Amino acid sequence: MGKYFQVEVKPTIDVAALAAGNITTAEVLFDWASFDVPKGAVKLIGITVLYRGKNGADYTPTDFELFFAKGEKHPNSNGVLTPITLGDDGAAVDTPGWFHLLQGKVFVDYSGHGNDADLIYGNILTPGRYGGRQGAGDASNSGCSILQGEPNSGTNVGYDKLYVSSVAQGTHNWGASTMQVSTETATSTPIVIVKTLDALTSLGPGDILRDEDNQALGTVKTVDSATQVTLEENCASVSTVNKLVYNTTPITLLLSFEQ
């Protein structure tokens, strides 16, 4: 029997694409996001997708494709093994140089696999089985199975690094956030004070925050109250009062593997 494990991936979506609203069919939903797997070939056997809607509300999923790739060194990689960008989030794929790194694709069909609107503060999508024969009613593509990163490319010894990106196959819309900075942030503290929304329902640990000017704030460690968030490190930028705060990681992928 193989060894089973799960990897959490929180890809980021550019503030400009989130604020603009619609990310439509054939546009980049998110660019390459990395994740580590134990060294060697792994078999993708399941995907669960968690969504946070605009301001932490419910979200109605639509179709998208996931592309899996290994990395390589290139002029813009700073010596790191990574694929070249697909292009800007919310725009058509317009940058070549990554095709030879592709290892698999999954078409995620939300029909019949969501919509759990009764969860109120988000949504969860379980689009079917992968890497084997489809069961009755499994409308998703199960053809993506074996993935393998470049040897010793992982963050730690004994791990390899893989990448996942996405292209929309339906209209995805978060729209402009209405959460605002309440007290000017400081790079000497991890505390961010927000207003206009309840942070307890809008944010969660692991969410990566930026302001409307695309300045990095940081990654959420804890949500302490309706108005206070503690980051994993001191705030990366000074963001002034009334600046909009964006959760740039509204999609979380839970990828299940066998090795």
C-alpha cells in the first residue's frame, strides 16, 4: 500500500485583478504557486478547493483548469527552479517558455461538486477523483496522475518542488474589498487594525494581505478580534488609514497524493 499525504497550496491573485472584478474564460486565474512533495514521483488522487468570497462572504464557484509543472532556472528566476510566468492575473496567457515543463492538467467542473452556500462564510468544492477510473457522476477530468519535480529542488532535504497554476473557464468575481486600515500600520509590529468589516468572518490564518496600492502587509497568523489581526512577522509596509485591505489568497487547494 502506498503512502498518502495532503499538501495545502494558497496561490495568490494580484490585487489589480481582484479589484477589477471579473476574471473570465481563458484568463489567468492565478500564476504558478509552489509546493513541496516527498522526493520522487507522486500520484495526484484528489483535490478539495476552499473559497473565501468577497469580504469573507459566500462564493459561487465556476469552472477552471489547473496546470501542474516542474521548475527550471531561467533569467528571471534568481537561481530558483521555477516556471516562467503565464502572464498577468485577469488577462490572457501571453508569456511563452513554460510549456516544456508541464506535467499534467485537471479541468475542475464545479457542477454537481459544490455549491455549499449553507456554509455562509465561504464555500468548498470537491470536484471528483483523479488518477484513476471515474465514478458515476464524476464530471471532472481524472487524467492527471503522476507528477515529479526536479531532484533536490524542495525547500528541505528529501523534498522536491512542484508548481500549480490556473486558467479560468468561467467568470470568477471577487470585486473590490471594503475592509480598510483603521490605524496606520507600522513595520515595528505585526498588529494590523482594520475597520468596516468583521475580521473574524473575513480573514483567517494563512491569508496573505496587501493594500489597494499592492503594498505587502503580510501573512495572517491569528485573527484576534473583529478589528485586530496579528501577522506572522512585522508588517512589511506602512499602509495609511482608510486604505483598502485585500486577501490575495481567496482560493486554497488541498491536494491529496499517493506515493
